[in-house]
Amino acid sequence: SRLTASQQKAVFHRDGPLLVIAGPGSGKTRVITCRIAALVDSGVPAYNICAITFTNKAAEEMRQRAFSFAASAGARISTFHSLCVRILRKYSDFAGITPNFSIYDSSDQSKCVKQAITDCNLNTADFSPARTLDAISALKNKLIDADAFEKQAYDFFSKTLSKIYSRYQQILKDANAVDFDDLLMKAAFLLENNAGVCEELGHQYKYLLIDEYQDTNHAQYRIAK
């Protein structure tokens, strides 16, 4: 009764793809949370539903709204990064990492990239750690790992960045750690290269709901796809 006619169409759509186009403040989060409850009410087990958003704050808000509908408790509601952590820990063998990996924050990353620059016999005055991290992050979000970037590096800057990128990744690996961009890149590669894992997750999450879908970067889009 609190939904507009357009919102009701989105909420009670059952199977198959659905794209909702709406402006700010038009009730997109309400539609997703009500849709979770409507799917459960129609007989879909809550654990078959996965809703993804971009920030922890947004995920918590969505979680609280959804849980206000008692039937929707048990649905997976998280950020892309949290979902990827869960997937990588469960399927770590297929991802080539250990399940107890650490997740490095920006401070840890800064220390690692400074070490990588130094290990490559370079000066942080010439190669800014912050800008270098931005460049590495951009590559990871395009799903270009260190090996792939090395093959396409052609000028002095890209070849130097390639060396730093490779060393940075080795430092992370030696510490049994990943950064936030690794979570997306490794999860995307895991899903694309292991049909069995992808199929198993597909059986678990039969309904995938993405808030603010237009904000997905390349890695997040590939994970969703």
C-alpha cells in the first residue's frame, strides 16, 4: 500500500532480468528491500537471495529495512567487497590464496608500495606512492593483473610501473595479504575461470539484486555478470 504503481511492478516481478531506472530519492532502496520480502513471501528461500550495494552504511541500512520484514531474514545483503571476501575465503584453493588472508587498508598499502618502489631501485620522490597506487588500482579495476600489464608495457613509465606493480603484488603475497582491489579482481577471475564454483554460487544465489547498478566499475560488472 506504500508503493507506487511503478514500484509495485518492480517489487512483484518474479523471475527473469529486471532493470529499474529511477532518480535520487525515488525509493530505489525501498523497492529492493520490499522485493526481497516479496520474493520470500512468494516461496523463494531467503538464502537464495543476494542483494549488493556499494558502502557498508548503505548495506546496513538495507539490512535493517529488510529485516523489518521478518520473512526476509537470512538473505545475503552486503557490499561487493564483503561478498568477495566471503567467496574468496570459501573457495581460496581455486583462487590460489589461503583462506586466512589479511586485507590491507590504505595505510598498509602505502607502506607496501613504498617498499616496492625502493626494492626496484627507484626514488619515491620520482614515483609518488599515492599516484602509483592509483595507477595500480585503476589497472586492477580493469582486471589487468601484473603479468598481463607486463606484456603490454611499452614505454619507460609503463615498464617501470610494471616492475613496481609486480613487486607490490609479491610483497602482498609474502605477507598473505590482499588489498581492496584484489578482492574484486581475484573474485572476478575465480568466477570466470572456474565454472563449477560459478555454478555452485548460482544455485545458492538464484536472485541477485544490485543497488546503484550504474556505479559498477568493470570488475564489479564482471562479477555480477
